[in-house]
Amino acid sequence: MPATHPRTFDTFLVAPNNRFARTAALAVAEVPARTYDPLWVWAAKPVGKTHLLRAIEDYTRRIHTDMAVQYLGAAELARYPDLVAPSVLLIDDLDEPAVDLAAVRELLAERVAAGRQTVLTSRAYPKTMPVVEQFVCGRGLICDIGPTEDGAGGDRDDAPTAPNSGYPQA
């Protein structure tokens, strides 16, 4: 079943600040669970994190029709008992206050062991969530989408600015 949203790789506006994250997201969509598993895309401002998740969803559903793909807001995690099953699990807004990060870390370990792709996004600096950050750094990839050249952050300009993360950036 095709995604019903217009967020695809073709509609993603590539800029120097997000090129690396887009490339990693496309690699994940092309060959899930073989490259960058898990993948974590973060940015303090709204600069396309959800768009990339939806683009992965769209591409994977079209190219890998045999794979189950599930997109969830992180606040919805507790509602789904078996999140190891989907071939590709896309978790948006990992930094939501109600998210049990220890449970997320356990879920990531189970999914990696089962050969399942997971992609995470957050607005929070990954080092503020060390239980998850350490797991991802040891096995996958964390991409920082920095601010655009003009300093804008997408639709809203009121998000806090994060310090230089030291994670790969375009």
C-alpha cells in the first residue's frame, strides 16, 4: 500500500546541511538492515527529519513490496506490543517526554539481532539520551542536520539551537 503523503526523496530539498542525512536515509531505504542500522537523524530545528522518515517509508514500500514498514511517533511506542516484526521501523521524535529510553534501547538490540532496520529522529542532542546514543554509536550511524546557511530551521524558527555535536554533518 503506497504512502499517502507527498514526502519522498524526490520532494526533499537537498542542501549542504542535510545532504549526508539524505544520503544515509536513501542507503537505508535501498538496502534495509545492511547499512546504518540503526540510523538516527537529529536536528534541533525542524529541517526535514520527518520528511526523511516518510521518504524512507515511501521508497521502501515501492521498491521492497515484500517488506513490512511501520512509521510511529515515539509517543505511540507503548501501544504496539510487537515492534520487532516490521522489516523497517521508523520512530519519529524519540525525545518525547513519555518515551522509555531503556525500552527503546532493548527494542533496538532485539531488532538488530533479528536483522530489522530501525530509523530514529529527535530534536534533542543524542548525548542527552546516552542509553540509546551509546547503542547506536556502537552499531549504526547518527546524523546531525545542522541549520541551513541562512540559519533558518524550516517552518519554525523558535527551536533551541544545539551545540556542535561532533556527529557527521554535510
